[in-house]
Amino acid sequence: MTAFIRRAALASGVMVGCCLSIWCKTAWAGADSAGPKPGSGPPGSSLGATSNQVQQGQLQLQGRVVCLAEEMHQRYGTELPTRHQHVWAFKTTNGVCYTLLEGKFSQAIFEDERVRAKELRVKGRLLPNSQALELSYFRSVKNGVLQDLYYYCEVCAISTVSPEPCACCQAPVVLMEKPASDREE
Ligand SMILES: [Zn+2]
Ligand SMILES: [Zn+2]
């Protein structure tokens, strides 16, 4: 179990390093407004000529988490039962909503309201013919400054993307938010 977590932490670290180069090479402005439409050609092509590291269907978005049911009720007057299951979606700064699939990198959003309350930058895969987004990366933005957002076990000194108790020692993990080491605008 320990080895698994350490591998996961390592993998996540590698991924962060890998993604940094993508952040730097891709203009944020308009990345979502020019976002791919399901089934209309290679989505990655609209993200800029220099972003050849960005695979097909990969999106980089900035915005906030909303409940899609409440958002659609507000916008279009759809039915909203008083007691409904929240449908978590990522709403970009341009107002485009992507439905979030549950997974390793979205677990924090599904389980931690502190994460849902933050302005986030996410990276993920837009699934064909849908607005469904599979996250592969998230960071937060605090007062305009990009932050590393992660969970930390102080006993084991392990960083993780999961809000679950430390799989190594079962201690609760602490949500950490620190200015990102790189100063990407
Ligand atoms: Zn809701
Ligand atoms: Zn631990």
C-alpha cells in the first residue's frame, strides 16, 4: 500500500512537471471560448499552434465548480427538486459548463466543499459527443495567483490528490494550498 501511494505521489509529481510546460505554451485567454465542439474535428487544434503536447480532446480551463441542476434552473428554468442530487460541473469564466466525471483527480471536488468553493484551473479530457470532462489535473487560483492544491499526510510526508485518510497510516490528510512554484501568468 505504501509503495502504491508513493508511486501515486511520484506519478502526480511527474504529471505536474509535465503539465507545467503545457500551461506555459498555451494561452489561457480564449482557450475555453474556442473550445472544441463534440464531434467537430480535432479539438486540440484550436488550442494554438505551439500546444502540440496537448492531445486530442484535452482541455485547459479556468473557472468554478457549480451544480449543473441549479445552474440550468437559474438559466433556463428547468425543474429543480428541493432535494436533488447535486450534479457537479465545471463552469468556465466564459460560462461554459462541463459535466465532471468522478475519478481520481475529481474526487476532491466531489468530496470536499472547500475545493468546490475555490477558483480552479483544471486540465482534462472532453469525451466525444458529450460535455463530459475527465479531469487529469487541478490547481487553484487565489487572488489571481496560481496555487498548488493538494492533500498532505504530515506523518508520512506524502502528498496526494485524494481527500481520503492516508492509505499508509490512516491519519486524516490536510488540504494544502501554496503558491505554485512556477510563476505562470
Ligand atoms: Zn444542486
Ligand atoms: Zn500517513
